Amino acid sequence: MEPLPEPDEEIGADDSVEPAERGFRVSLPNRADALSTSFAASYAGIMAFMAVASEGSFARAGERLGIGRSAVSRNVQKLETQLSTRLFLRTTRTTQLTREGQRFFDNCSQGVTHIVDAMNDLLELREGPPRGLVRISSTVGFGRKVVAPLLDKFMSAYPDVAVDLLLDDRPTDFAAEQIDVAFRNGRIEDSSIIARQLIPMQMALCAAPSYVQAHGLPQTVEELARHHCVNFRFASGRIFEWEFKVDGRVRKFMPTARLTFNDADLVLDAVLRGWGIAQISGYQICDHLAAGRLVVALAGHMPDDRGHYICYLSRQHLPARIRVFIDFMIENIRALQLNCLTAFNTEEA
């Protein structure tokens, strides 16, 4: 295919004939998909064309786009070649749209406006007032006891933000479940996510005073085998293993339980009723310890390498609604003073 003349070149007498009649042909799959043969060139050409049409000058279009005048001219020429249509009438003094160029400009304007609006909308989501939906995942116990009670205060502070809270003890699949923020417990080993510790995860072996009066408390990990234990079962079916720190090392213990529940609140309720002992997260028992409804055993062997975390996929390009939610939860959860196991009354058998 022979190239079209440069826009500044004079057009000869034969140029009054339509390009198709002069033998110019563009090999395209079909008319509707004309620009798909060279998307990058088409995009650059359309942006250059729109800038020239808006500014009325190739030089001013180059300034607007941050590229040279010659680059604008080349991009427009490539677009004209793709379309087999002359879009501008250029002289040494003026640059005007052809009738076909005006038609193309009118058709492109609506699409470009939509693109600009879409970009501005996303920029506003990041830089403007927080608005939109935040989808959250949390372990059941922590979500019910800590996260959910704070939502009213958060939504009062940010009335244009909606919250969707999913309580689930399974590992979070951010992509499949479209999760923005997740609250996780324990040890975070996934390096692909950002995990910020809210508070240490304190795990205490607890019993009610009535249980202590009837059965005493274990003084060593080995003595646990003689006690009535209450187990927690994860959604996966796995039983939660108790952990203790013995001689600087983590020691795991799988109790033989008389009772097993798949709900942390039911485990706590069974212990409060004096039905057995269980290892329970500190955030669940602070009030009960302060009121004397529970006591702690094996205090010197509590593990200290776990945490409660707020997790998300990336620090970059966070929308305002997610950014303010993360900051709000970090500040308010830490203010709850849930690290209550540093000082408490330990009952002995």
C-alpha cells in the first residue's frame, strides 16, 4: 500500500478523487473492527487527532500532549492511513477538519468524555471524600466481638461508606471473594499481602472458679491430660491445637475433649459454666477476668508470637474508603486495651 501524502504536502489534481478510487486499500478484518489492527497506533492517533481538533493547531496539540509537533503529525497521518480518510485540511496558516474529520471528531468526543469521566471518578475515589463499598472478612469471634461493635462509630464518621462484613474462619481469598480488608489471627506467613498487627494475640488457659474448686488447675502441660477440656473446631474440620511456651520453645498439645464446638462463643460459655478448661483468646476474656468469672492457668507458658492483624493486598493506590477504614480500625482497636493478660490474678489448684 502506498503511503498517503504528508498533511503539509500539496494535493495534486488527481487527489480530488476519493482514496478508494485512487487504488488505496486498507487490509482490515472488517469495517466495524478497523482500529483493532494496530491498537497502540490507533490510540495515539486518536489522542493526537482530538488534541489537534480541539486546539486548532498541531503545535499547540503537541504542547497539550507533552510531545513534539512532528510526533503529533506522524500519529495523525498513521490514523488517516488506517482510516483511508483525510481528517484535516492544512495550509501554512490554518488547520481545519474535513467533513469526514468533523464526523469522526463528533463520534469520538462522547467516548473520550466517558474515558475522562471514568478517570476522574477513580481519582475522586482515591483523593476525594470516602464513599462506596468496603467488603470485609474477619474470623468469626474477632469480627463479632471487636470489629462489628465499631462499625456504628465508623459509619457515623463516614456516612457515604457502606460496609459488607463476612464472618468466616477460613483463609481469605481476596480475589475470588472481592475482599478489600481482612482481619486475621495467629501467624501471617503469606508474603503477598500487607499484614499490620493490631494487638498481640494472647492465648490463655482459662477455667471458672467453680471448676477450679472441683478439679484444681494444671501446674504443668503434662497435667492437662487429667482435666476436662473444651475444644474448638475450625470450619475446615481441624481441631485447634493448644500451644504453650516451654523452655523457650513452642509446645503443642492436642487435648482429649469432652466437648467440642465450632463456635468460639460456645467454647467460652462452656468454660464460664464450669464444664471444663480451654485455651481462649485474650480479647474474649478481659471482662471475665476483671470480674473474677475466670482465672488463668499456666500463665508463665502463654505463647507470645501470635497477633491479630488487619490485612490487605497493597499499600499503593488505595481508595479513600479503604484507607480511612484501615486507619480507623487500627486506632480504635488498639484503644480498646485488649492486652489484658499482662496482669491478672492466677488461681492455683
